[in-house]
Amino acid sequence: MSFDKNLAMDGYNQTVNYQIKFMGRTLFPPYGWFDEKAKRNGKFRSFFNLSLYPRERSGTVLLSHKYDDPDKLDPWMVYVPSLRRIRKMNPTDTQDPAGDMAYDDMFSFSQKITPKRYPYKFEIIAEREYLIPIEYNRTKAWIDSKEGYTLRDAQFMRRPCYVLQMTQLDPNYIYSKRIFYIDKENFIPTLCANYDQRGQLYRTQIRSRIFMPDTAQIVLWGTHTRQFDHIDLHSTFQMPIPFPASLERKDFTIEHVIRRGK
């Protein structure tokens, strides 16, 4: 759901996201590397996003592959069913807006970290406890549509965090700096604040997490994500439903993406 500056809902979207981790697998077999091909290529993960609603965007698919090598480009591709074409995005296209965030903002941070292209200066500017949204076992949060789409019964927890400031050294990048609030124990970012090249607060993103004590697992998608555009005065609220899935390498090929988009 997206909202204008008067908090009137101006958009509603439904998507399906698939993600597979190839490197450092610890929760589901095969452990370690997914296969020899992933180990040989240094592939970290792949994901694709399939739009279901609204109708004019239905079938549009975003596919991305992430590599551990800082000098190896991470390919991004978009399949547009109305054109029956696959568009391969270049490194600057990932700065384009995707709702109230950029493609580089997906999963809080999807930008390629490299010392050669859009390098950063990294600083820990604070270490302290913060009250952050985290659900325990099962979520109780819900949206009250009768009271301005207010989030009700959200759970919070005091968590020790690092505050990481990343100052962009290339003035051609969309952001001048990015500040992340990262949990000290699991290294998961909860809040990300992005500033434009004039130093104004541009976009922020807050993600909740779910801790599942039965499996000692933290579900990264969480229960709700809030994205704010502080310049255009627009916001997006997402309520994902995460679940494990049996995925194979073929599920993240161009051929599979085209079939899913039809």
C-alpha cells in the first residue's frame, strides 16, 4: 500500500518474491555452498520479484544475481510482458526509483560494495541500545483501516546496535551518505536513512524481524516494512508473509522468468 502526503492511499500492489542463498548456507541443506557451480562462480544469492497486481504491471519480473567478488558486476534484469522483452539494467539504472525506494535499497541494501564504483567511507558513529520492531514467534501486528491505516499491536524490543555511516565518495551517486542501524548480535539492519547529494534526508526504510524460538531462526522479511520519501512526501507500507520454499537453480533462469511472467 502506498500513501500520498495527506495519508490517502493512492496505490495497492501484490507481488511474489523468491530468494535463494547459494553461499554460507546454514539452515537448510545443502549446507555451505549450494553446488560446485555456485562455489566456482562465487555467487552469493539470487532473487526475483513477480508482480501480480495491479493488472497493468501483472507479469513484470525483476531478476537479480549477487556475486561475492567486489569487482564482478551484479546483473539486474527486468522482463516486461507487454513488450515481450528482457531489459538488462546497467549499473546506474539501479539508482532508479522503485516506489519509495531505489533498486539499490531492496532488502535495506542491495548496492554492490566495491572500491572502484561508487566507493564509500565507513564509520561506526554510535554503539548503544535502541527500541526496534521485532516480533516474537508470531506477529500480532495489524492495520487499522478505520483509523488512518494505523499500525496496531506492533512489538518492540531493546537491542544493542551499531550505527554505521557510509559516506559516498562519488558525487554522481544518488545518495551522499547512508546510515544503518545494525543489530550487534545478528548484523541485520533495521533502519536505513539515505541522504541526497545536498545533505537532505531523502529516503528511510524500517524493517521488522520475526524471531522463531523453535528453530532459533530470524525471519529476515519480518512482518512489516515502511518506506518513506521525505522529499516527495510519499510512503509505502508492506506486509510480507514469509515462508520457506524448495527452490532450484532453474527457478532463477531467464527462461523460468519469462514463463512466470506470461
